Amino acid sequence: MLKGSVGFFVLAIIAGLFALGEIAEAATNIARILFFVFIILAVLNIVRHKKRGF
């Protein structure tokens, strides 16, 4: 998931360089959503492992 977020971020940068504003904005929004989902899942995974005593 983090890999996808980075990919969309790179796509947004490239689209921004070529002045494709709508594509850059959409790619940035997708990257932001994927990044926050990754963070939430990572925190939940850490909490779950702490509860199990690993």
C-alpha cells in the first residue's frame, strides 16, 4: 500500500511538471488517501501485536 502511495505521488510530481493540473491533483489525493490508510493499518497492527504479547 505504501508502494502505491509513493507511485501516485511520483505520478503527481510528473503531471505537475507537465502542467497537467487535474491529473496531478487526482494523483495527489489518491496518494494521500493510500498513505493514511497505510498509517492506520500499521498502527492497528502494532496495537494488535502489543496486546498479544509479541
